[in-house]
Amino acid sequence: MNGITAIEGIRVGHATDLKGITGCTVILCEAGASAGVDIRGGASGTAEIGVLDPMHITPVVHAIVLSGGSAFGLEASSGVRTFLEQHGVGFDTRVTRVPIVPAAILYDLGIGDAQARPNREMGAAAAAQAYMSEPGTPVAEGNVGAGTGATVGKINGLSCAMKGGIGTAVWELSGRFKGVKVAAIVAVNALGDVIDDRREVIAGARKTANSREFVNTARKMLDGAVPKFTGGNTTLAVVATNAKLTKVEATKLAQLSQAGVMRAISPVHTTRDGDTVFAMSTGAIPGVDINALGIAASEVMVEAIHRAVREAGTLGGVLGLKS
């Protein structure tokens, strides 16, 4: 499936370090997209978030970077910015074009080589992959890009956790909104478990390193358990639509999208997660109800999160569903 690249103007590139077990993902819209953000986690790491404020002078973003490597991974966005400038993409300042590239990071330093972090070169490589891809190119999922070192369900420690990863999904509206699409790409790296609509655990904390029996992180925390792995977590997502939105409306879409994150991860938005959702609008179709877009965004977010864990294989000694 092509997932988020089903939205006209959106292309995706990954840079993956399977040895160091980290990576970054670039969501590119070189023509520019109106964008917003919603941050719910208590341990976020971001860059260029101010450009998403409706009062900021820049009307659009040109790419969004999701990266592993904790705060070190923010360096990847510099490589994206340089690559796009070299290709004439960015906000026109008369003397040059300045690419607008917000970024957010997740913590994956505990699974592979803690000294391996996405850098400028990896950011540029991911941007190049996106830039040179054909429109609608399917997005690689699982242990790639920002999802390479992602894990879920860490209350019993990393040895009892499971692999997270990258997932993507798309929804097409109908009736009066026929032709309108909403899609999501998610890097799932939660402290909590990934759950289905019956609140049953799909992937998450296991009783022991050799067990396939889940413990249910939320219930365990309600009993007073303290997570054994506190190194870091964070789920990062981008929702995109071909509906025309202002920056205010894009921010609202990011907020509404969090309903899907709350449906699919438990517990979510903890003090140990930096959960962040961006929204992008390519602006092709006007007059679409933001509430309808929010409902669709919630649905694709759930599907993308589920795909992220189902497409992730065992890596770095952490069990994956796709093994």
C-alpha cells in the first residue's frame, strides 16, 4: 500500500542504520503544505515548531522530519534543509530559498549503539530518497527510518518489550466529500502497549523475555508498578490531507488525530513519552468539514499504529510480530 503518499504532493524517504539500530524519515512536500502540530507527551524533543504558529510569517512547510537518536537526531533536519536548498525548495527570501523543516525525535539509544544517531548525512539521504521517488511510491514500513529502533511495552524492561516501527494508512471520504483523502505515517515507540478496539494487547510488555503472554502495562501501573526502562519512548506521527486547510485548521486536525493515538496505545501521552502529531494540508480541495477530517484521521492513525507493530520484525534482541 502507498499510505501517506496517496496524498498528492506528499513523498516519503527513509534513512536506516540497521547496525546502529536507528534512522530518520522525511515527509516531503516541496510545493509547500499548510501545517500544524499537537504535542501531548511530557518528554518531547522538537525543532522549528514555532513556524507552525498561525502568527508566524511562513505560510507553509516543505518537509517534516521524524528521527531516532533522541535530541542528537535533530541534526538530521539540517541535512534535509541543505538538500532542499540545493534543489531550489524553500521560503523565498530574495537572496536564497530557506526550506521550512520542523522536526521531532524519539528515544532509541537503548536498543542498538548509543553512539549511532541520525546526522546531517542521513537526513540528506532520506530527503534525496523522497525527492527522487515517483509520486504515490509505496512507503516502506516496520524496521525502517525513524522506526528502526522503535520499541513498545517497556514497563518490564527492554528484554520483555516488543518492536515498534513505521506504519502508514490512508482513508478516502465519500458522498459530498468524495475524492478527499486523509492519511497518516507513524513511528511507534511507546512506553505503553499497542491495543485493538477491544483494548486487547497486540504488541507490548511481556511477562518474561521468553514469554508471549502480555502483562497489560496500564493495569500494572495502576497497581503501582514503576517502569524498569525509563530511557525514553515517544510516538511520532504525521497526518496529511488533500483538503485545503489553514494553519489553524491544520492544528485542529493534529489535535483531533490524537483520538486515534489514544485508541491504539495504552497508556499514552505519559511523562516518559514525547508524543507529537503533525498535520499537513496540500490544499487541493476546499470546503471540507474539519470534523469529518478528524474522524478519518483517527481511523487512519489507529490503522497506521497497528501496521507499525505488525510490520516490525525482531531486531536488536527485541521480539517483533513479523518474525
